[in-house]
Amino acid sequence: MTLNKDFFNLAYQELFMNRSQKEIDFQVKIINKLSNINNPVHIVDFCCGIGDLLHKFQEQGNTVYGVDFSKDYIEKSKKVFCLNNVYEGDALTFKFDRKFDLALNWYSSFGYFSEENNQLLLKNIYEHLLPDGIFILEVFNSYNIIRNYSPVFNYLKTYNNKKIDIIRESSIDFTTRILNQKWTFKNDENHESYCYNTESHLYFLDEIIDKMKQVGFKNVQCFETPEVDITFKKPNLDSKRLIFIGQK
């Protein structure tokens, strides 16, 4: 199982990851409050996307670094957010020339690799932290996905001023707990259609905690990702997304 690099492109970022400034501000406040690290610090984002979160941290006076496999994402992060220390590379193996106070893997890149490579990602992040450094991982809640499973889901979105009909067909292999998804993008104007397949491992809460501990993280905790106010609640079956925090 490998991450589908063709699928996670600029179109995907615009359609599903185009956070408003209000959302960015809120998520950065969550990270600041949870990590309890006084600015300024050195922060790294593994799988940083277009760097919108890093840009906000940089505005707060922090020194920020990032890595992402997408050349387009990195180019956009430099052009739009004027980020200098962001690099195109494989987050599983990429090596920075320094260590960090805070490391992030925010919003669901963990789980899209093979079992071995998901663990390799955690190991690489751990090795990049200073002693007592903090790691924050934010992912979907597998319990919630299974509980609310639907084989077909439709979205109607706009991209480049064109209406895009998106069909997401899903199946779960419960022997391996792999979520298989087929994404079909249809442009009604010229009847173009593009299909992509993705796979993700549905790790349960205790499994992620165990995997973090295996690479060395201590004091590992899990919370429901806040949606309205910044209070950290214990997760439950209905929690949409989860935050894990560990210390080196």
C-alpha cells in the first residue's frame, strides 16, 4: 500500500484542503494550547502541504520547516506564503540538518502508507525532535468511519470556476482493515472524467498509541479534535477526528 501521489495534487488541495484563515487560526491555537510550548520555537511539519499552518506559526515568530512529496505544494508554499525552509521530499526518510521543539503530522497523511512505512514515518519524526520535544498527530477516527460507513458518497464542488461532480465509492476489507476508495471526478461542461484509487489503514486509537510508544514517545495522550471551542475532551465513537500528542 502506497500513497497515491497523482491523487493528492493541487486540485485535491483546492477541493478538500483549502482552509479559510479562520480555520487556520483555530487549528494553530489548538496546537499552541496543546503543546504548551512558549514561542518562539523551531517547528517542523512532516507532510506540510502548501504550508498554510507553517505560515501562521511563522507569523508568530517561530522558525518553521516542512517537507512534502508534492513539488506543486512546495512551490505554492514558497510563492503564496514566502516559506523558505520547505522541501520536496519523502517524509518517511527526509533528513533535516537540525532538531525541533515541535513536530506535526496534521490531517491524515498517517495511515495512507503501508504498515511498515507508517511506522517509519513516526520513527523519522521522533528522531528529529529535541529531548522533551513534542509531536502532535491529527487523524480521522476509524471507529467513526466504520460506524458511519457508506459505500457511495457524492460531492458537488467548484474548481477553476467549473462545477465538479465527485463520486467516492468505498469498501472496507475487514481482514486487513484497509479502507479502499475510488474517486471519480466529472466535469459536466466537457464531460471529462478522472478516476483515482486510494487506500488507508483504519488504525484504532489504542493501536496508534502503541505505535507511538514503540518508536520511543512517552506520555502519549489522545483527545477529540476540537471543532468549536478549544477544550480537549476524551474521544468517543462519534468523534470525527483525533489528536495524539507524545513527548520524546
